[in-house]
Amino acid sequence: MSKQHDSSSPRAIRAALLAVAAAALLAGAPAQAQDKPVNLKMSSWVPAQHPLNPALQAWADDIKKASGGTITAQLFPSEQLGKAFDHYDMARDGIADAAYINPGYQPGRFPIMAGASLPFLFSNGKSGSAAIDAWYRQYAAREMKDVKVCFAFVHDPGTFHARKKIVLPVDINGMKIRPATSTIGQMVTTLGGTNVQASAPAARDALEKGVADAITFPWGSIILFGIDKVVKYHMDAPLYVTPFVWALNLDKYNSMSAAQKKVIDDHCTSEWAEKVAGPWADYEAAGRGKMAAEAGHEVYKLTPEQLDAWRKAVAPVETQWADSVKKAGQDPKAVLDGLKASLVKYKAAL
């Protein structure tokens, strides 16, 4: 046999090694050079300086890197593409390719997700975001079928911030309150208050004009949105969290190559939910100390007895929520037990 046909010759071995290396490189590339370029219009309704925006940008930057530059994104903050209330429909209709959604802005539309804003469940927003995402994955495709839910997350627990001191549930009677979610809105009406609908960017105006007497909001955002200029009393209790969703337009996602879809899927996980929500959670938690240091503000804790009175007073809200979940064809006990188990698993339960 001639040397040039000998598969054990140095030249043949070198050629075989080069072929294996080339194949390995191709197999390892998450998105190939032949993939069509994709640009995502990402919509966030919070102000440009809000800590969520850099985290969403970091998510997009990592996708660009993992896709070999074939998936790029542009972030539009401050309601540039549409109002906060409209972001689910914006993602559905392709006005945005990725959108930051507050399901609570549309009462009754997403009953399962509304369970996450029941009072006194979450201890923190960081691991709490991984917990809510892991729990909601089994329901997302059915409850939010018009979009691709990438991940769910929460802010750090919020509370009452008001013009007058709120200590006991009876203090809510007769007050006009801007609730963070429909579930908190149910709590307000159950306690004899009136709900004032206003998105976060419009909340200060409602308080300033006397349309609202109080607001439920996380701590750092009170300062960010300038609401600290119009309220002075702050209940220091982890009353609630607001659940959010980062979702993609289905047509945009389906138009991607298999390799590009895998890159997106790898960035739509519970780990990424915590990564994106983490900086915001830290920001909100730090706001409590800043608020306590501001002149003319009173940050006050509740006694165990007062806290117990709140827990008892909000119990009917869970019953109302359970009824809405039954109407949606789900078992409310299984839904809530699943959420509580996830919170325990991720060390985010109260």
C-alpha cells in the first residue's frame, strides 16, 4: 500500500484532526453565521434610570454574545412604545418584540398569576423571583397563551405609603388608595376603601391632586417616582409583591432559527429571572433606609398583634381570589400550595 493512501500517515492524521476540530467548532456554535439577523424591540415602561432597565439590557447583551451577534436588541424605556397598562397586548400584537408586563394592571385577566400578589407571602424579591418563575411555568402557556412568557419575577415587598398613618385594617375605611395589583385592590375594597386606578408613572399626580390618599409601592421606587414628595407615613411590613412577566412576541420568536430559539430559551429560565430582578430587589430594599433618613417622614413597624389583625382582615381576599381561579378551571388550593412550596424551596417565604 502506498504511503499516500495510508490512513496512519502524519498527513492523514493531521487532516482527520482538523476535520474533527472543525466539526466540533460548528457543533458548539449556538447560532450559526448563516442565521438571519434578528433585532428585538424591547419595551419597558419604567423611567430610564430605573434599575430594571440595565438588567434587561444585560440580558439582551448576553443573548447577542451567545447568538454570535445574530440577535440584537434595542431597549425603549419610559413608555416610548406604549402605556404601562398595554404591554401584554403590545407583546401579543408585535408593537414590542419583548415587553415588561404587570398582569395586575388588567384585573381579572390573569387569575392564577394574581395569587402571587396575595398579602404576606414573599420575604424578598431576589430569590422570590426564582420562586415565582419556577411555579408559574406550569400555567404560563395556558394563562398567557398569546405571548411567549420568558420569565416571571417580582419586586422586593412593598407596603402602604400614605398621607395619614395606617396602622390597623380599620384605618383603610373611607380612604382612596392606588393599589399595585387587582388582588391588593380587592383587599382595599374589602376593608372599606376605594380603589384609584393609576399606573406607576401616573401615581404621583394622583396623590398630589388628592385623587388618592395612599399607595401600595415598594420602597426605593417611592423616591424614584417622586412619591416621597406627597406622602409621609410608611408602614414597615412586607405587605405584598407585584408579579411581573418578561414576554416575547410569538411570531418574532417563531421566525428565529432553531439555534436562535435555543439561545432565547437558555435566557428564559428561573436563574435569569433572579439575575434580572436581583439589582432591582437590592435597590428597593435599600430604599427603606433612605426613606427613614428623609426629614419629615415616619417609617413605623407593626406590633405582632397589629400584624395578626392584618392577616385576619385580608383572609377574605384569598377567598375571592380562589373563586376567580375556579372559574378559570384550576384548583386554587393546588395553585397556592404550589406557590408556597416554591417560596420555601427558594428561601423566599415569610
